[in-house]
Amino acid sequence: MVETEPRVAGERTSFADELARRRYLESTGRRRFVRFWVDFVRQRPLGTAGAILIIVMLLAAAFANVIAPYDPTAINFPDLLKPPSPQHLLGADNFGRDVFSRVVFGSRTALLVGFSASLVGCTCGLVLGVVGAYLGGRTDQIIQRLMDVLLSFPLIVIAIAVVAALGTGEDKIANVIAAITVPIVPRVARVVRSSALSVVQMPYIEATRSVGAGAIRIMFRHVAPNVFAPYLIMLTAFLGQAILLEASLSFLGLGVFEPTPSWGLMLRGAGMQFLEQAPWLAIAPGVAISMAVFGFNLFGDSLRDALDPRLRTG
């Protein structure tokens, strides 16, 4: 009975210590996260400006039904090509549709395609980069030669080829996302592989391998988390490029189709046809594309400087 009580007391003490340690680590993680973003706002005004543009775009897409005064697809011929006015803040197009409403709803299309293509492309690139760096040998050579083939073509050329092969249509926005995803993969895979090559040489990887851990566990439990910073940087950087590619494909007639609101589609149709008679039809979506890409580029560059110690400018 005397021996049992110290044992129980010891178990209670160890449990309390473990609980306290876990709470400390969680609290420390939250504090570091908050401190990182506070320092980011203070030290990187351009990145903060980019983040504000991104937040405005996200809010516009989330509350488009509330912000937009008109249905973006509703045709109203009496308002045909009306200039900007209190009734139509950015004017009306050649079908009498409110341009401001179409720009607001067009942010949904841009973010849907941009986020989906960037997330899938960067994640596939992360997997290929980590697998190639860890396995090496013939596997790495095959992956890198395939990446070389894809890197030999410009982004827009691969995107056009993929979407032309998969087909276009009103209900085939997934094909547009796939077309933008493919050229992103090799660029992310190269960057991640270069970081993963140094990680796989670390002593803790050898120690993990020596205790019998499998290759999949090592790659995605120990290597992948340590190359998450370049992955996150590439994710934010390619968001702007994905939005620009979606607008380019829609402008060329290979993206989304009418009556879906899309910034590139607005430029391709009435924006070009009535450029001299109604310049606001091209100015509004053009400014929206420019501000979206500019915001993501500013935020991505500042995030890269903040996460990479070699590029910190304090």
C-alpha cells in the first residue's frame, strides 16, 4: 500500500507535467504566430498593402450577392452602353448588364480558378520534389526530365495546349483549372526539390531511417514539413499568375463562357468591340485583374522575405 501511493503520485505528477508542457507549446505556437504577423505588418508595408487587396477581393467574392446592386447576367437593353452614373457605378455593357456587378461576381471566378489551380499545382509539385529528393537515383532522374520537358514551354503555351486537348464549354471550368495547374507543377517541384535535398542529408533523417521508419513516413512526416516555407511562398506567388492565366484563357476564348462573369471574358467581348465608344467596359476588368495580380505579388514577395532568413531585410 505504501509503494502504490508514490507510484500513483508519480503518475499524477508526470501527467500534470505532460499537460503543462503541451499547454506551453500550444501557447508558444500561438504567440509566435501572432508575433510573426504583427512584425509582418510593421516591417513590410508593401506586403501589408498586398494583403489588404487580397482581403478586399475575398470579401467581394464572399459577399457578392450583397455588394452587387444587379444580377450580373440580367439583360436590360434600355441601359445599353450607358456610361458610369449613380445608377450604374461602372456603366453598362452592350447587353445592358451592370459592369460593377459583373466585376464583383467575376472575383468569384478568378479566386475559384486561382486558388484551385495554385493549391493543386503546388501540392503536386511538393510531392514530386520531396519524392525525387529523397529517393534519388533513377526515380529522381525520371521526374526531373519530365519537369524539364514542361519547363521548356511558357506557362500560357502549356495552358492553351491542355485546355485545347481537354475541351472547353460552359460547364467545363475544371478543364480550365487543370490547364493552369499543369504548368505550375514543374516550377514548384524544382524549388521544393532544391530545399529537400539539404533536408534529406540532415542527421535526424538518418536517425529516423535507422529506427526502421518507412520511406513514405520519412518523406511526408519529416521532410515535407521542413520545406513548407518555400511551398507556401510558391503558393502565394502562383495565385496571381493563375488569376492572370485564367483571364488570358478567357480572353482567347478558351476559358469560361458567357454568361459566367469573368474579367478576361469582359475584356474579350464588349471591352474590345466598344473600346472607343465605351472605354469603361475594358478599364473596369483590366483594373480588377491588375490589382488582384499586384496584390498577390506584393504579398508573396514580402512573405518570401519574411520566411527566408537569407532574404530578410528587417
